[in-house]
Amino acid sequence: MLKRTFNQRATHDFVIMEGNGKYRHASDDEVIETAISLINTRFVKGTSISKSQDAYDFLKLELGAIEHEVFAVIWLDNQHCVIEFEELFRGTIDGASVYPREVVKSALKHNAAACIICHNHPSGLAKPSQADKIITEKLKAALGLMDIRTLDHVIIAGNNYSFAEHGLI
């Protein structure tokens, strides 16, 4: 269990109580693992996503440290509550192949009414590429044929990027 202290010598101020009652400094990995666990408890099935920051918090931990590109989707119901977070495609350090047919199949499997598509940029630069813009339009059109709204396309990198916040969706 993590416990917050204010020890200036550590790179962070979290400690772990061992089974014998003694404390030790938590490693960075243990702090991150605990943070992911906490975010995941807030981002469970039925949680409403009402603002971009809600998605950023979750996605930054899920996708931010991955060294290859991952394309994923947050499937939502009519009330924009989470049905499922699903990694659909994995790529290399600078791209991932995304197939609209597979995205639509997944949407129908989850009975989704809306979605937030997302991927990471391992380079740390959040600016969307022309390929990102093209696939966003293809997915929006394909999902639209099934009456599934594409609410946003989020890129996770050094600074997150929201297509919706920039008027691109």
C-alpha cells in the first residue's frame, strides 16, 4: 500500500509498507502502476466522459509510455458513458495500419452509440499528420453509416491533441 510522506531525498514522496511493518521508498514503476489502477477505477464501464480532460487522464497512462504506435477506441453509449476501452491496432515507432472495417465490426460488437478514437505518438509530438486526418475522416464516415458518432480523435504525446478542440471533427 502506498502512503504519502514528505521526504526530500526521494525523487517522489511515496513509500510502501512491507508485510513486516517496515517502510521503503516506492519505485517509479510502483507509483505509476498505482496511478493507473486509480485512474482505471474512475474509468470503468458506465463512467461518463463529459470533457476532453477525462479522456486525456486515462489515455495518458494507457498509451503515453508505449514505444510503438497503438490505435485504440473508447466505445460509448448514448449518454457518453464508457462501454469499453479497446486497443485495436499496434504499429511501429512512427505509424500503425488502421482498417475501418475492423473498427466498425468492433463498434457493432460493443453496441456503441459513440466513440473517441485515439492513438499515441511515441515521438512526443502531438501534431496530427496528414495520414491521421485522412483516417479520422474515413472512420467518421464509416461509423456514421452505422449511426455511431465520432466525438473526438485524441493523440497522446508530450502535449495531447484533440481533433474536436481544434475544430477538425
